[in-house]
Amino acid sequence: MKTISMIAAAGLALLTACDVSHPVAVVGPGNKVFKGAATATFLEGGWFQATNGSTSCQGRYRPSGQTGTTTFPVKCSNGLTGVGTATYETPRSGGGEIVMSDGSRWKFIFGRAALAV
């Protein structure tokens, strides 16, 4: 029994250390597209970063829990900040919206669908 517990603990430790990356696309005003990646860590949440070449934006999020929806702060290199809300369609894809400090609403997409933007 002790061996099984040790194996389970080692497996959980490996899972918590695994990072999984997904493509991200953010579409801002005037259909300005930002591309990047989101990196998720099991049990710890993750972060994303996206750029359009001159401006970059990033945010950090916690695991979504039971609802499949997470809210996260966003900060951009041009001084804009915002709050994003994303819903997971699958564990590796979904999307939502970022409401920026200037009142603009940006579309947030992660997973395979981000590659098509």
C-alpha cells in the first residue's frame, strides 16, 4: 500500500510540473490581431502573451474550477489594462472577451481556432 501511495504522489508531482502551451489570438479595435501563446500548468493556472509586432499584452489566470470559466487581468505595453473572461470549450480550447480600460472590447481565442485568425 505504501508503494502505491508513493507512486501516486510521484505521478501527481509530475503532472503539476507539466506545462502545456496553446496558440492564442486576440482581436482588438479595427480588427488588429495579436498572436501568441497561453501556457497552462496543472493546478496552478497559467499565463498568456500576445503581440501585434508593436504592442504586446499579457495576463495570468488561475484554474477555472467547476464552471469552466476564468477571469484574468490583462496588461499591455501601450499602457492599456483590462479584465478578460474566457470559457473553456474543451480543456485545450475556448475563448471570450477582454474589456479594456478605455472601454474597448477585444475578442480572446485560444486553442486550434486561434490559428485560423
